[in-house]
Amino acid sequence: MKTALFCIVALLVFGCSSQPQDSSPANADAAESGHYVDYAMQQANNSTAPVPPAEMQNDSRLVVDYFYSEECGACRQIAPVVDAIESRHNLTARFARHSVLTTEGFLLFGNFTEKYNVSRLVPVAFVGNVSLVGIFEINSSLESLIMNSSRRG
């Protein structure tokens, strides 16, 4: 198991730039600014994602699931923006940050990308039924999405 995890992480870190990119218009910005993890996701298909801790399940705030990789330049670039948004909205939104380089984050990422039918790119944020893929979508829409969702809830 440890060997398989090491291989997945190695492929994720060193092999992602050679993954084919989806050139459809909907994914063009995300493909340019994101980090692919397709091959590694295929290797974990037989696993299940962890269940969030009870304290997270009882939190009534809006949940923002944010996926990133420490090795991703786009993730490092958008991190200060995400940090600032989190600090401005910490009373109405709870940010759950998941590194795709960890087993738990990786498995959870697979579940989210399948459920929302989005490219396996990071950075990506999931808020309610909405996914924001890549730095452009996160930068332009995350804060307003949180504010609009908080008003409704």
C-alpha cells in the first residue's frame, strides 16, 4: 500500500505536466492554470473517501471544499486570495482545505470530481452545487458565491 501511494504521489508530482489537456472552451482557462491528476485518480478508483469528523458535520456554516497541491504553481498563486476570502467570511463559511498529495485529500478529490463531473485539475473550489476550477474562476467568483449563498441560507 505504501509503495502504491508513493507511486501515485510521484506520478502526481512529476508526471502531471505530461497529461493531455482538455481543450474544450469550458475548460480552457482551467487547463492553462491548473494541475492535472488524472492518472493518479485512476489508480485510486477502488478506494473510498474518508468521512468528515463529527465537529465538521455539525457546523452550520457554508462549506467551501478547496483542493490544491503544494507542487502546483497556480495553487501557490491563488493561495493569498483564498486566504483573504476565508478570513473575511469565516463567520459564514468554513473552508475545508484538502491537499491532493495526501491520501485523504486525494480520495475526496476523486469523489468530488466524479460527483460534479469536472476536470481533475487543481486548484478547485466546491461551494454547494458549484465548482470553480482554476485561478480565474476562483478569483472572479468565489467571494460573490459565498456572499450569495450566505444570504440565501
